[in-house]
Amino acid sequence: MKTGVVVFIISYVLLSMIIDDVSSGKKYVSNLSTVCIRCLCHSSTQCNMTVGCQKGYCGPLFLTKEYWRDAGRPTLRDDDPDRTNAFNDCAKDYGCSSTAVENYMAKFGYDCNNDGVTDCDDYARLHFHGREKCATPISNLYFGKRYESCKPVPSFPNGKQLFYRIGFIYD
């Protein structure tokens, strides 16, 4: 009985979050969770919020201006995407850069590794290599090694990804 109640409550909370996101106008991308985005951040810069811009890559998610443009040029609140530093300011802000990642994945996300599922593994490849080369593995790269340490994994034997754990926290 307790298990049924717990499953019901958890299902209700998750469904409420999805409905809230959809009703607020946010795009919903299946399997793109906040845990996945945090892991992409960890993989990119170890989620260094002070990384700034280096060689065309900016912020904790190491976005390029082209990536930002492809993502619809999101900005900080009340900013103008045509302003000279709009990209830099967005990329250096975790919330804004996360929105860019969500938009990019909603636009270009697909099964990059051909395993039959579009999930965080695909989003990691897409984030690192871009849409043209996302079939290229990341496992031998520093980005890929960091990704393996935090990637979302199914918590249930049936493969359902209702919950995620972060390997470097729980292992």
C-alpha cells in the first residue's frame, strides 16, 4: 500500500512539473532533464560559473555564438539579442545558457548514437560536436570522460527514466 501511494505521489509531482512547463510556454524535450543539462555543464567546464569566454567558447556550458544563434538567441531578461554583448552575457549565465541548450536540443536533437533512444547520451554528443557530427563518439575525450561520471542512468530495472542519479555524487 505504501509503495502505491509513493508511486502515485511521485507520478503526480512529475506530471505537474511537465504540465507546468508546457503551460508556461517552455518547450518540452523528452529525456532532456535538468540533471542532463547539469551533467553537460560538468562535462563542458566542470560547471565553472566564472569561466568567462575563451577562444570563442563562453560560460559554464561552453557555448559558441553559432550554437546560441541556432538556439534562437535567448537573452537575459529584458535584453536585446542584437546588443553587442547579449551572447556573452547569456552564455555566462547558467539559466540563460541552459535555455539555449534546451532550445538547441528541441531543434536538432535526435538519436546520434543509433541505439533507438534519444537521450542524454545523444544530447552530450550533440552539445559537444554540433548537429553535423553528433554521430562521432565522445568517450575518448575529456568531455566524454567527465560525462560518463555524471550521466543520467535509469533507476528502474525496466529502463524507465523517471529518476536520475549523478554518478559522482552517489557512487
